[in-house]
Amino acid sequence: MKCNACGTDYSEEFDFCPFCGAYPKKFCPKCFSEVNEGGEICSDCGSELLPFENFKHYHDLKKKAMEYWDKEDFRKSRECYEKILEEWPDVEEINFILAWNYEILGELDKALGQYKRLAQINPRYMGVYVRIASVLIEKEEIEKAKEYLKKEHDAYPFENEHYIYSMHICFLEDDFDKANRILDRLFAIGPNEDDLICFKINNDLNLKHVEYNQELADLNERVKEYIEKNFNYNV
């Protein structure tokens, strides 16, 4: 190690410079905070801190991955995210995005494994159990999906996604009474506008292109009325 303060080389066995007492400069790869007071975890967001020397390499790989993602070249973005995790396996955001990348590419088993890896790193990472459930629904493992949706609900009862995926399972099981009860609870917590609009659009597509169902149409009308009343948005 080379001390950022006095410029003296010293052994990596030391957590700080034994000559001047300065801690090595580190950066947070998530919120870009600069830290030179010791420690391994960012006090602002809880991410693992990286040595200054590694930061540029990490940042360049992440930037390249995001550029590929924006171009919808998900195979190349996947390669970049995999390279990041080879060196920094516990960066939560990258674990989540890589799993999502696998999901988009249809690599469901890899996506499932990656989401579960993130859940081991941080069991309270918001949205991870919902994403696990979404993959399990795709794999037609409905009972397991329900278990993970309950985990998400227990951790974040006032978030939207687990209610929406729970309603989707109700649609698959033709249980619209339960779906309407779940929708009541979602309305009670004050749903996010974007999530609710996406939910309605998905229902519209199902009604138009899959199979018309009056119970789904009635539920979707409730969603439409809520959006127009609470967000002043015509849908």
C-alpha cells in the first residue's frame, strides 16, 4: 500500500499507515462518497467501500454496462456486470442488476440464483423477494412464489409490487374475490402512480390479446377510476 497522505509504502497487513496514522482513501461505488476515516462499509448507504486504485476500474465497467443496457445489448451488459462481481462480489446493486439482466435474456435459473445470492448478502434488500417471485411465476412454481411475496410483504408492507404480483397469481388461479381484497389493501396504502398505470396497461393487454374476462375487466375499471380520481390522469 502507498499512503495517500505521506506517500510512504507500507504492508497491506496494516489498516492504516504506520508512519503517519492516515487511513487509505476509499470510495463508495454506489453513492460515490469519499472516505478516509477507516472502515469497510459506507456510512451513507451501507455499500462495501473500494480502494481508490480500484475505483476507476469499477466505474469504467459500470459505465460501459449501462451504455450497453441503454442500447438494449443485454448480452454485453451482462458480461460487464459479471466482470464487476468477479472482483467485488458483494456489491448489492450490481447483484440485483445482473439478475435482472439474466431475467431479460430469459436465463431464468441464473436470474433466480443471482437474486437468491443478493438475498443472502442483504435479506432486507428492497424488491429482491418480489423479483424472485416473478421468476418463480414464470417457471410456474406458484406456491414458492407466494412464499417470497409474503417475505417481501413482511419486510416492506407499504410497497406496491408484492400486492401487484399477488393479484397476478389470483388471476392465474381465477380467484378474483381475493384479487379485489388485495386491491383494497393496495388502495389503502396509497399506491405509486407509475406502478398502478403499468398494472392497468398489462391488464388491458391481457383483456385485448389473451382472453376477455369480465371479472378482470371490472377490477381493471376500479384501477382506472382510482387513477383518474387520485392522480388526475386519464387512462
